[in-house]
Amino acid sequence: MAVVGLRNFTERAPDGRPVLNADDGEQLMHVQQAISIVLGNRPAEPTGTLYITSRQVIWLSDFDKSKGYAVDFLSISLHAISRDPLAYPLPCIYAQIEIGDSEAEEGSEGSDSEVETEPFELSTIKEMRLVPSDPVQLDRLFEVFCECAELNPEPVEGEEEEENNWTFSADQMEAEALDEDGSGWNSSGNLTDSIGHSNGHHELAQTVLQLEINDKRFEDAVEMERDPAGVGCHCYPSA
């Protein structure tokens, strides 16, 4: 299946809900009201309703019945909970979107802090934020995202790629990173809690995990430089 990225969605049933592809087995998994959507570095849209299905994420405006957006889970390369006010002022679900077309990617919107207000092409949007009115909803939204992402694994082409499939636990990835690094450092926290969920992108997730390990080692090295005698510096390599 080709990556199509973000697209307009206007097919609503008489009750206002999105029309799903029931013939293909698509099912509605979760509905969340009072959700704002932020596309790229554009201003947040007024609140709408989020519909998460077994195939895609759909956001429909509560104010403009002709406005709606959708993205397939196969086009979402990574999603995570963002609570860092430096990244975005409000807690949200952050998602990276694959746009597929290299020409569109060259002219796509990046993650610059400058807010864009000019007309834009949905096919160029590579980042999306879903901002609930109640931040308590984030954990549940993230769980549903993960469940539905697992229902849509990336297609595997050929036996060679199949041998290198992409189902890994956090413990496996920590062990691999430690074996390659040889430093004996343990990464802090659970991998999913720290960076979110990567849709089949094991190398990306492992790179972030490796950065966490290197960052921790760097911090301890700085402390050692400040106190050459080692007084007051406590380093605990893993057993």
C-alpha cells in the first residue's frame, strides 16, 4: 500500500460520524471529543472530534462541517505523548507523518517554530499534534494509537526483509544497545514511555535509545571532570 500522508476527509454519516470502509473490515475503535489539531507549524484548528479506527485517524471539525482530516496508520511513522512546553505549549499527542513523494518532501513544511498562516498543501505536512482539552486523556489516546498501529504493520517485501521483522520489546532493544556499546549503562525508564511508539522503525527507536545511553554517560563524564578526585561523584555501572 502506497504512503498517502495527510488528506482531507469530508464523508460524514447523517449522525455526523465519519463514513468508514466497513467492507474492508474497518472498525471504529475510539472517539474523543474536544480535540484541537495542529498541522505542521500552523495555528491550532478550533476543537473537533477525533475518531480512531482500525485503519486511520480521523479528525472532524465541530464548527465547520465541511472540514476534516485523516491519515492512515501506515503513514504514521512515529507517535508519542509530548508534555514538554518547549516543544509545544500544551500536552498533546505528537505524530510524524510519512509523505512518500520525494518532490513533495523537498517543499514540505519542517518543524520550525515560526507559525505559518499562508495556504498549504496537506501532502506536505509531516507533523501533527492532537491537543485534548483535558490532558488526562493523553494516556488513553496513546494506548489506542499503539493498539491500532499494531493492527497495521508495515508491509514486508521479500523473505530477506521478513527475516528482519520489526517486533521488538523494550528489553530486547536495551540489551542490543548495551551489547553494541559495551558500556554497561542502563537506559532510564521504559522505551515506550520515553519516546513513544515507532511504527516498525526499529532503527529509529534504537538510535534514540542509544542517544539516551550516551547522554547519561556524557553527564557522568562532566561530573568527573568537575571533581577529578571523584569526591561526591557516584557512578553506578550496571551489575
